[in-house]
Amino acid sequence: MLGFEVTAIELLIKGIIIGVVVSAPMGPVGVLCIQRTLNKGRWYGFITGLGASLSDIIYALVTGYGMSFIFDFITNKIFYLQLLGSAMLLAFGYYTFRTNPVKSIRPASSNKGTYFHNFLTAFFVTLSNPLIIFLFIGLFARLTFVHPDIPLAEQLIGYAAIVLGAISWWFGISFFVNKVRARFNLRGIWLINRIIGIVVMVVSVLGFIFTLLGASLYC
């Protein structure tokens, strides 16, 4: 059997990792964040990321709540679920690596709009992609983020950490793009996406290895 003792610090770290991994790929909202940072300013890009973060945490709560109904199954099949989670992350990383985010670019609007409008549009763009639930399932299974032995207070810390991780990513990417705006081009978006894809694939392979090693230790 694999151990399930999870501390609040571990959940905090896992939550931040989940928040970053979910936010990092240059999908429509990622490209939108970069576009708005370049065309409207850093804070418009950051606000766009905040809108995406709100949508992400909604899907995270839906995923966690849904998985809470199958706690017994998760407990008994955690080894296989972690392998499945690693496989899903590997597929996601490969898809990210092969995707060309430049295709998501749309003509820039001359009207900046309000912060709230930028926030709201990013929220609905992200909310319109329910497939993100499968990414959360893979991450939750891989990191043992959902388990009946985790107290409610610590679960809330974990979900808050997801938001923190997502916000940290959007703050960092909008800050970076704003700093290098004079040298940033379409190739930069493509390169960021490829690096993210490689990192996710490496992490998923390490996940496979650690799961197999962990299982052998408990045999």
C-alpha cells in the first residue's frame, strides 16, 4: 500500500504546482494575455490571467468534488490512477509541444476596454473549455491531491494554493512579456509553449518512475 499522510505544506506545494501547470500552456487565454500585455499594457494582461484563474478554480472544485464520491475507489486503485495521471500529463505535454499557439492570435482591438471587461472575457474563454477537467483529473490523481484522510481546512489550503499558483504564473508571464516587449515576437510565444510542453513531459515521465519505485518499496 502507498502512504496517504499529506501535510498542509505538501498540499500547498502541490496546489501551486497544479495552478502553474494548468495556466502555463499557451492556449487561447495564454495568447490573449500576451496580446493584451503587448497592446494594452502589463496590467491588462495580468487581469486577463485573473479571469482565467477564476474559471480554473471553478473547474478544480468541480473535479475535486466529483472525485470525492469515489474515495474508496481512489484509495484502492491509487497506483493505477497515478500511472493514468502520468499518462494523461504525458499526452498533454506532447499536445502542448506540438500545438502552434500563434494560430490562436486574433487582430488586436484598438479599444482597451475596462479591466472588468478584460477579466470577464478571459473568464468565459477559459470556462468554454471543459476539457480542462481531464487535466485536473490527471494532476489530482498524479499528486494524490484528493483523499478522504485530508481534513477540510487543509483541502481549502490546497485549493487556495491552486489559485496562488495560477495568479503567480499570470503575474510572471505578463511581467516578463512587458519587460521584453521590444524584442518579443510570434516565435517567442511558440518557444514558450514548446518549453512548457517539454517540462510537462519530463515531469510525467518522472511521475511514472516514482510511482513504480514507490510501488516496489511497498511490495
